[in-house]
Amino acid sequence: MTRDGKIVRVATDVGGTFTDLVYFETDPVSGKQTIRTAKSDTTPPNFEQGILNVLRKAEVRLEDVSFLAHGTTVVINALTERRGARTGLITTAGFRDVLEIARANRPDFFNLQWVKPAPFVPRHLRREVAGRVHFDGREREPLDMQGLARILEDFRCEGVEAVAICLLHAYANPAHEQAVLAEVRRLWPEVSVVASHQITREWREYERTSTAVLSAYVQPIASRYLDSLEQSLRTAGYKAPLYVMQSNCGVDTVSHARDIPITMVESGPASGFWGAAELGRLIGEPNVLALDIGGTTAKCSLIRNGQVAIKTDYWIERDRARAGYPIMVPVVDLVEIGNGGGSIAWVDAFSKLHVGPQSAGAVPGPAAYGQGGTNATTTDANLALGRINGDYFCGGELIADMAAVASALDPLAATLSMSREEIARGIIRIANDNMVNALKLVSLSRGHDPRDFTLVAFGGGGAMHAVALGQELGIKKVVIPRGASVFSAWGMTMSDLRRDLFVNRFFDADREGAIAEAQSLLDELTAAAVEQFAAEDIAPDRVNLTINCKLRYQNQEHSVEVPLQAGERVATHWSEIVSRFHTSYEQQYTYRLDAPLEIVGFHVVTVAEIGKLGLDEMPVTGAKLDSAVKGRRSVDYALEGIHEAVIYDNARLEPGMSFDGPAIIEDSGTTIVVHPRNGVSVDRLGNIHIVI
């Protein structure tokens, strides 16, 4: 809180290229808000330095801040760059090779030269203990830990820094895992250790084992990062609690995130999609296709009826050639591709032009940065076509090096016998095609017609490509949020303290007493969820529960989540729940069966509000639209040809203003490309609505 009593909330989001900041200052008496945004370069490997840089750039007095939320890529970077700790695995006798056997989901099935991805823990560091639990939680064989001390001594000699524990069927009964965990901590208190039941209570042994291993692998580096970040902020004057964005669209305390850092694996993207859902609620658009285009990647997610889909079937490094590695934690349901503003254009051996997934990153960045980059990127192509103003590059902080842009495009033009302009158009069209395919994966491939949704595009590159993508998909409206370039950071300020609990337990719905038993389990789960927050001094009246029942047809492999309405109980509203299951199943798979049902578990969402922000309406001064016009220039719209576009200053646009394309709206953090015949209006919150 400031000296004059104003409440200050700040969010920072570390991306692959930029670190973003949003600052809200609210007068508790008048309710008036002051909003500031800032961007600075991400500073790997010392990411906390980039955070301090952007705080200084935004002139934030940390001693005045009452809430600070942080999103980070440190976990996903440690996994993809293999910079985690040397990890050992302790598992049930006979199951140490589960991690290497994996699944028969080889995507490149006919590639005779295919090489199986190496497990994160080599075989000699995967050790076993005797003891066995049944799938229903009954003990089949007592736990024998006589050899555990020798295992840990071997791990010490091998330089192991982290230990993962995953025992068979621990999701049903974690007693054996808890005993091993306690003994490891007693015998080797210095080592970083995690057990699978601390992360997930779902079945599938390979996925649970992989999740425990990857969590242990990143735990030391994530713990050091969070410790360093917290210490740096405290030293700079920050006194309030520090919150960390989770992959489930909620924030959590830094202490809880430090214990199970794998829940931060998609920390940054989750906040943007939660922000899109909240924005949809504010502007009356509950069905949203959310698109986040940053410097390195493009990510998209589907929001239906205001709800962001959360799943635990999440994989890293999964593509056309690689099966990837599963992480069974709650993650926003998204598709991510290597296409961002810094994605590099290249030509293969068959003279075919590609864009991405390689990126120029923050250093050297696109050629236009003038920092020595020699590869043409999507940003360079947008500059070459006049979409981005070279004299107002990065909000006027840079003058684009157009000579370097030309030099980067020339080798591609020579290779393909085309002009620079044709190459630039090709780069944009290929990047757009890649992003359209990603949007189809989260919509059409899951039984949803994209024409029934509004496209909300954000990130530094979202506004430049959104209209073209919407036209391709038949979407009728595109919304560019106010502060689009730092929208993911804004989403954190709209987030609640949230934890997701997934538990598998099998109930044959036709068996007498099964529904009552399922309700009893659910009552235990909800009570435990509330108690967990109570232990952190969060009163029960601040906690909201959302319950999903996981159902499937008898003997099927996978389940469908059915949300329970407020006040519904499995024991008393079973017929209504069954009806919704049939409808949801048919939407996803195009058919329904006349077959018995099985309950396979529950997904309990526990949310505690921690004072998230609302948004003030923008003031209206009565200024005329002409006051926002900066000039005109020729813009190449690729498929629609070259047009003279009116250039608008986004900072001067006010609610109620409207105009038609072709136009370019220049903002300090992004450029909004409005195509010919598009209708544009500004809403009461300052968001740009584009009717295609």
C-alpha cells in the first residue's frame, strides 16, 4: 500500500524473449485505477534479473506493493534444455523399467531409423524396494526397506541430487510411499525428494512414474530460482506474500510451489488463457478461442461457457517424430507450436519454405533488432510488408534496421528465385497456416465449430495475425484486449488461489451401494481440500469448490469429466449426471452407447479468492476519431493485396469510436492489423473489437 493508502498489485511474466509487467494502483475511496505496463528483455539464465529490470523500468516501489504474482518458464526450460538435477528413482520390485518401456505410442511408426527417447533417469539409477499394494489399496505384500540405506549410499556415490519415489498403486493407498519418503528424509536429509502421491492420485503407472521423475529433476533448480527471486525482491523492499502462477490457471504460495514445482510447467500460458476467460465474462463473450503469440511460440486454448479446460494428459516434446514425456499434473488444455515473432524462416533440401520452430530469441533477436541477427523471422516479414512501422518499432524504443531485414530476406529470395516481398508474404502465410492448424486442434478436433467462438488474440504478435486466422476459420469477431502485449501478466492479477485434486477410484455404477460409496469418497475429498486451505489460515467461507465426476462406458479406457451443478450430489442426482455424460460423450466422439457406466474418480477444484482485480471503464473525453490518426501508409495484406491503410494511435482511441479497415492500430507493445472491409469498434474497457 502506498503512503496515501492506495492498493498496488503487480504481476510479472517471464517469456522466452520478453519479461512483461502489469501494475495496478487502486484508490480504495474513489475506486480509480492507474494502470502501467512494461516489457524488458528476458535474461537467461538469471531470470530474476529480468524481473528486477522490468520493475525498475516501470518505476515500481516494491515497498508499496501488496500483491505480486509471478509466471515463469524456468521449469519447462529446465526440462527441454536438460538442465535439471541428476535424479535417482525408487520404485516397486519388478517395475524399474516402466520408465523406459513407456507407451506404444510411437508417432513416426514407419520410420525404421527411429530412436526411442532416452528416459530422464538411466537404468543404473532406477532402484527397487520389495512390497506391493493392490489396485484397490489393499496391502498384498508388506513393505521391506532393508536395502534402502544401501540404495541411498549408491545414489550419493553416483552424484544424485534428487530422488523420485513412485510405488505401484500408490494413488489408491500411499502408505508405502509415505514410509519410504520418511525414511529417505531421515537417512539423507539434504537430498531433494518427492513421492508420486504428493503430486497425483491418478492411475497409469508410466505416467505417474514420469511425473514423479520430472518433478524431482526440476525441484533443485526451481527451488534455487524461487529462493533467489524471493530474496532479490525482499532485498529490494517487497514485504507482502509472493504468489506463483500455476499451470491450472490459479496462483499458489511460493512455499507450496517450491515443494512441487512441476505444477509450474505451463505457468505463463495458463495466466493468459485465464485472463481471456475473465475478459470474455466482462464483455459478454463466454465462448472464446484464445490465442497467445509471443516471441518464440504460439499457444491456443478453447474456453467454453466461460470455463478454461484443465486436464492431466499433458506431454512435453511430443511431435510428429517423438512420443514425448507425460506429466500428470493439472494443466490448461492448450496446443503450442514453435511459431512466434522470432521464428526463423528457412528452406529445406527440397526448396520448400518453412517457418519455425527455431527462434532468434531475445539475443540476437530478429534481424530488425540490429543486434547481429542474420536470419529472417516473422517479425522481419511483417516489417518488410509495412505492417509494422519501422520508425515505431518496439513502441518507439528502437528504429528497425531495415537494411538488416533486407539482407536477411535476400538469401531466401535468391534460393527460391523470388522477390523479397514474395518471400515476406510467404513467411506470413506459412506462419498463419501453422497457427490455423493449432486452432483447429483445440476446436474442430474436439467437436467444436470455431465459428461459434470469438477469437481473443494477445501477446506481442497476436494482433498482427488474428484477423487473417479468423477469416480462415470463419470466425465472425476478433477481440484484441487492452494491454494485449502483456495480457498474460494481466491474467495473473485476475487469478485466484487454486488447487486441483484428481483422484482415481473405480465404482461400477450398476453395483448395489456403489453410488453411495462414491459419494462417501467425494465427501472425504472435499473436506480434505477445505482443511488444506484452513491450515494456511484461509477461512472456509472464502473457499469455493467445483466438482467434476469422471465417467466412462463399461470397459472403456478413457473417461469424460461431467461437472456437478451447485448443490448436486452423486447420491441424489445420479440420473441428471448420467444424462449430461451421454451428451458430453456424444459431442466429443459423435456417438453414444446404451451401456452400463463406471465412475473412475473425481476432479475437485478448490479456489480461494485473494482479492483479484476488476477493471475500470476507460474515460471518454469526447475527442474525435481524427485525433487518433497518425497518418497513412501502404500495407501489404498478402492475400488481399496492397492497400493504403489509415494508421491509428491506440493510446488515443476511446470507447465508442469506430471505423473500417484497411487500418493499422499502433500500440506501444503490439501492432493491430485491420484488413480491408473489417469493422472496428472500441468497447468501454478499451478493448478493440474487429468484425470480420
